[in-house]
Amino acid sequence: MFKRLFRRFVASSDFPATAPESPFIAVGDIHGCVDLLERYLGLEPGDPLVCVGDYVDRGDNSAEVLRLLHARPDIICLSGNHEEMMLDFLKDPAGSGARWLRYGGLQTLASFGVAGVTETSSADAMAQARDQLQDAMGPDLITWMKRLPKCWQSGNVAVVHAGADPAQSIENQTEKVLHWGHPDFAKATRTDGVWIVHGHTIVAEPTATRGRISIDTGAYATGRLTAALIEPGKTTFETIT
């Protein structure tokens, strides 16, 4: 059994209304919670889906999440900072391994059947774990991850992972900002009328206010995965538990 919780938000007059070219759904950070993702997809949501990134780490089933999304070219998948850390580990296990494992990489390795390494392991052990992970993932999945876009936009609504610099156009955002956020994102209101849909920062409830739509409800910790149906002039939140 699971519950579908709905909340609706209609833009106030202090920021232009959402005006996507057509309705679409943005899905928050999944973090290895394949059961919640499968439940939502099983509802046949209908409108195009855009996932905000952070498919791996912390939850127990990162491998299953990646394989499911890789097999669904109809779903638009963006990259998040946890995909960045995972790819950094594949490229430089000795230099990047400790950080990734500290932020949930251990669970991702386990989901691919890789064990025997911790954040304090030697460079040789990290390299061995990297080699095992590469073999378990296969080249197609790795290439897919490397090619994930950082941003997707429809009309005056842009979907990113962590946020955007309010002083820069969407086209001029850096990968670092899109993956890790910007100190002014939650403080300053954009002047170009573009709404930013994002995850990365866990919120108790999804919100849509002053150009920011926040949809990370901490699926791995709370058991609640949130999706936002974004239409002209309104946003409807749906939380799967």
C-alpha cells in the first residue's frame, strides 16, 4: 500500500506565472529508492517526466535506479552532484574515493555487488573497487551517466539539480552551481521571470514561491518521493510514500 498526497500552488502576483511550453512533471532526488520510483512510474503519470538528479548514494538500490532510468529514454534525466562524485571516483579513485564514500558511495558500491572498501582504504583498494564497479556497470551505463544534461528548460521554467545563480542567465550557469547550488539562490529573486525547479536541499514539504520550486523531500530518509506537475499558472505536488 502507498499513499498519494496532493498539494496545489498557484503563483502569486509578485512573480510571473509558470508558463511552460506544455505541462511536464519534475521528480525529486531518488537516492537509490527504486521502490518509490517504480510506484510512481506504475501510476502512468502521462505527462513528460524530468528527473532532477541524485539517483545514487544513501539509499540501498542505486544500481536498480540507474538501470531503470537508463532503460527509459522517454524520461529526461539530469545529473546531480552525486552522479558527479560517482564519475569522479571512476576517473580518480584514489583522489575522489574517500569523499564519495563518505557521502553515500558505500551504499552505491554495495548495490553493484562491490564490497571490501571504506573511505580510509588504500589507493590500491580504491582502484580495485573502481575496477569492479566499472565491470558491474558496463560501458553503456557509464557513457549514459557522462552524457546526462545539467539543465532542461520549457518556457519560463528551468529544471536543474541544486539551484542557479540569480544574477546569471540560465545559459551562463556553471556546472558547479547547477550541481552544488549558489549562496544567493534562496536569498535573491531572479529578475528574468524564470522559475527554477530543483532538488538537492531537503525540505519538509515541497514549495513553490518567488521563482523557486523545491521538490527534494528526502526520499532515502523519509520514504517520501515528490513529483511536481508544472502547468501554465499552477504547480501541483504529488508525494509517493
